[in-house]
Amino acid sequence: MNLKKSLFLLFILCLSPAISIAGEFKDGVEYTTFSKPLPTSTGDKIEVREVFLYSCPHCFNLEAPLNKWRKDGIPANAEFIRMPAVFRENLIPYARAYYAFEALGQTEKLHHAMMNAIHVKKQRIRTKDQIADFIATQGVDHKEFLDAYNSFSVDSLSRQAAIMTKRYGITGVPSIIVDGRYLVSASHVGKGQLFKVVNYLVEKAAVLRQMEETKAK
């Protein structure tokens, strides 16, 4: 690497307050760095991926602070996505349900309705038929939902979620994956500090991307 590139990288690091504050958050304490970056799907944006489970009360409790962060705190260079966790076969219906919501173009409405029904109204919603019956109460045609639920694309996405759950090495939810590089567990960090850590890692990932792009030139 020539002198000009080296000076540029040093300049980038100095401009980044989150990176320059030594010891603000530590690898192995507030977050874990993957040995090798994993695939992302948000292009030029830094991916912030929530891994969740509909039956998880901690995921439900994270909804309010997560939505506040998405509205007021998400960095401009980041993009939020969700991924249902699939630890075992009997969790596939939840994964298919989420991706069916996406296929129907009603993700936010149906996602929050499902969370609320399970954790506030204490409804038993676990199987494909139970999910379809519940979604019908939300103004979605029963057959239309099942067509999406049983579609090839939803099946593929659900299988991919199972693969990525293993690749991330996730043992509990909710977890946040930042740019395929860092894992943050809400149970380890706590809701009060979670999104401070996430924003720190978004900036850290952005700097690393710039460094890698410069190095490749």
C-alpha cells in the first residue's frame, strides 16, 4: 500500500469518533466478531439484521425500543432487516409466516399483530393452520395467505434462515447481526445499551468497508 492510501486510512479512522474512543465497547464483552464476514443483502448500506422468534417473550419486549431506534436512531448508512430464527424443525411455521407476510406486502402490520396476539392476548399460534386462522382475522384472505406460505420463494427463504441461524452460531434470541461481521446478544447487553452498541458497530463496519475498498484499488 502506498503512502497516500495509508494516510487516507488513518484520516478515516481519526474521523470516526465511535472507533477512536478506545475501549468504549469491547469484542468478547458487548459483541462478538465473526472469524470471517458472512453474506449481507443490503448493498451499499450497512446491514443490521434482527434474528427473532415469534414465541420469544424477550423478542416481544424488544419491539418498542427497536421501533423507536428504527424511527429516531438508526444511522443513515444502515438498513434494518429481520430474520426468523430456525433452531429446529418445529419453528419453520414461524419462519414461513414471516416471509409470507413479506410476500403479501403486509410485513409490519402482520408481524406486530402476531407478536401482540401471542404475548399480550396469549393466543396459541404455532402451527400453519393456527397461523392462517389468525391471519384471516387481520383482513387477509385465508387462501391468499396459504398460497404465499406454501410458495417456493417462502420455502427457500425459510430454509436459508435455518442455514444462517447455524452459521451465525446463535443460541438465543433476540440477537443483532451487524454487516455480517458482528453479533450482539440483547440478553448480554441489555435493552438500555443495545442500540448504542449497534450504532457503534455500524460505524465500525463502515470504516472497515472503506478500508477494504481503498485497499482493493
